Amino acid sequence: MSSSGSIVFFLAMLILVSCGNKIHPEESPLAIVAKLISAESLADFEEAKKFIDVEKVYANHPDTLSAEQAWKTQVTFFYDLGRDKKFTNIFKYYNYTIKEAQNGENASVVFESKTPGDSIDRIIYKLRYYNKTWVVVGIEYHKKV
């Protein structure tokens, strides 16, 4: 192979490898979850909507509220609770082991509690890749057994 052929081959391989490693080159699922948690802790609904599919996450809410009403009610409750001096709505990331997994268009971010007394030992955020970004489509809370 000539030197110009080698260079073309090398460039082609470099492009394939770099594209192959970056199926979704935008922000990671963990970054999206962190932004959602931040926006919700400030009750910034417009910002939070960028990171969550409210209809999917809150569609099966047991109350007669719409998905959006259920979401806003929950976020507002925690926001108001966080304003009380006895409680906080600040998410303490350091109290969790955080794991992220991606499988094609699906991803999950798992927060496993490091605190023995916590009633919830895992929070699982499920994400889907839409329109060049990750969006939260499910949140599961697992209680200690």
C-alpha cells in the first residue's frame, strides 16, 4: 500500500473508531438526571421538562390528577418541605453509589444508598434517547426489605 493509501486508510479507521465510541456524543444519562434533580429541587418546572417525559413517568399515578398535576404536586411538596428548617430538598449525591448503564437507546442511572438507616435503598432512573438527548422516562424507588 502506498503512503497516501496508508494515510487514507488510517483516517478512515480513525473516523470509524471515534464514531463507534460516541453513539450518543451529547451529555451522559447521569448528567441529565443530575440536571433534572437540580431543576426539581428549585421547582423550576420549565427547566425540568427538558429532562423528563412527565406523561411516561407519572402516567400511572394513583390519584385522579393528570400526570403533569401529579408531578407538579410532588415537586412542590418536596420544594416546600425543603424550605422548612428541619428538612432539606438538597440531594446528597455523596450518600450514594452511582451506577450508569447504556444499552443502545436505553439507559439507567442507579443510586444505591450507603446509609444503613435509609428506608429507600435504591432509586433507578430509566432514560430513553430522543432527539439527540437523553430523557427520563421512568423512576423507581426500591424500599429495603
